[in-house]
Amino acid sequence: MRKGEGLLLDTVAFYRLLMGEGLSSDVLAAVDVAGRSGRLFVSVVTPIEVALAAQKKNASRINLDGLGPIGWCSIGVRNLGARWASIGQRVALSASETPRRLGYRDPCDALIVATAHARRLRLVTSDERILALAKRDPVYLDALRC
């Protein structure tokens, strides 16, 4: 993690962390350090992605334990000692560049990547396109594979 900066969990990383699903020791250590220093974040876009995943009719559907996506995510954020990463004008404007950089048009991913970029946070993700962007342009985005 870059000195003085924190981590932004993408939706999959957030879910896997909450469910205890096989994250590497490097990721767990980085999350621990960021959490203890008050620099662990979850995007306000995450409840949207969680809501969409909960509505799927296939094996990738997630179980919210009877809670709505906002409640489930809020409990998760609190349990991790994380904070919400909001979307302001700077993030929204930065997101307009993300589809070109990523090569696809997922608006939720665009906003999450833009949040990491604008706030200079390291993004924890398993998304190969996002990881490839970070490798291609580490000045624009720093990412950690989960």
C-alpha cells in the first residue's frame, strides 16, 4: 500500500472478505493495516451491485440473510471497520474516462475505479480488466489482486 493511503474494496472483494472466502494473506494483511488506520473504504456503488447480484437467477446469486442490500452492506462496512467512499463531482467526472481505459462499459466498475483513482486508494479486486489497467498504467490506478 502506498504510504499514507488506503484501500478500496470492490464489490467482489468486499463480499469475499465478509464471507471468509479465500483471500490471500497479502490482502488480509493490507485490509488489517488499512482498517486499523481508518483507511479502509467501500464504494457507495457496492449496494447497487449487491442488489443486482441478489436478483440473479443463477449460481452467482448472493444471499443477503433476509436483509436489503443497503442494510447488508452497512452491517458489513461496520463489521470491517471500513468507511463509505462517496461519489462527488471529481469521482463522477473521472468515471467518464474509465470506460475508455478499461475497454468496457460497466457503469458500476467505472465509478469504483474512478473512486480509487480520484482518492488515490489502492483497489482490491479480482477483475482481470481492472488489474490489467493497473498494470498498464500504475500512475492512474494501483490495484491488489484478491
